[in-house]
Amino acid sequence: MKKEKTIIDKIRKDASEAAAYRRRIAALSALGLIDFSLISLFQLGFIKDMPDLPGKVFDTEKVNSSKDAVLLGMPDGVISLSSYAATILLATAATRFKKQSRILDVAMGGIILGQAAGAAQYLYKMAFVQKKVCIYCVAGAAINFATLSPLRKLFKRRD
């Protein structure tokens, strides 16, 4: 008796180039979830003191408590969390639903591009306006910029 493949088996065993790029994007987004969970818990008040690197320039708490750390009336950490979660959802959905994959990839690409643009703006404000640095935000920006590479490769493929 042959065992029927589940949806998860099909997604996990997809050996296509596109699936490999989506997996890289999802893995980077998972790192972003970890990073921004800490920021979000600080902004929520659950974490009282954020560990920081030594030096006068590093002040994670000041950066994450500033006016610049609010988007659409919400702490930016929570918005970043939802963006990373949506990216993982769309990466999985695009691997699952082959016919709609291009549309889902474009939606995912919009989120990723928005995250990278937001990261660039936030790095600028930290460096030139606040003159303080949040190491967690720098790590998040690096994750956002790193995600552009598999996204570009996903869109360049010819399958």
C-alpha cells in the first residue's frame, strides 16, 4: 500500500530552484522574528533592560523608545514581526500553490523591499539624527538587506 504524500511532504521535498530561494528568504525572516521579538517585548514593557554593546554610541533603549520607533501608531518592532511572519507565509504559499506563485512572490517581494527601504531609513536616522545605535536594529537591517539576494535570484530564474 503506497503512502499518500501530505501537503507538507510536497512542500518539503520540492527541489525546484524557486523553492530553494523561498526557503532562504523564510530562514532569514525567521532570524528577523527572533531579533524583533526582543525589540517588541522591550517596547511592550515585558523586557525592562536591553543588553547593549559597550560604548557611548550604543543605546538600544533610547532608539527603541524614540518617536522614530513608532509606525502607524504602533511600536515598529511589532510591525516588523508581522512583516517577517507574512514573508514566511507567502514563501510557503508560493511553494504550495504553483499557479499563483508569481503573484505571491510579487507580494512577498513588496514586503521585502519595504523592509529594506525602512531599514535604510532607520539606519540613517540612528546615525545622523539620534546619533545612537541599536545593535538589534542593525542586525535586523542586515537581515533585511541579506534577503534581497535570494529575492533577486528568485525573480531572475527562468522556470
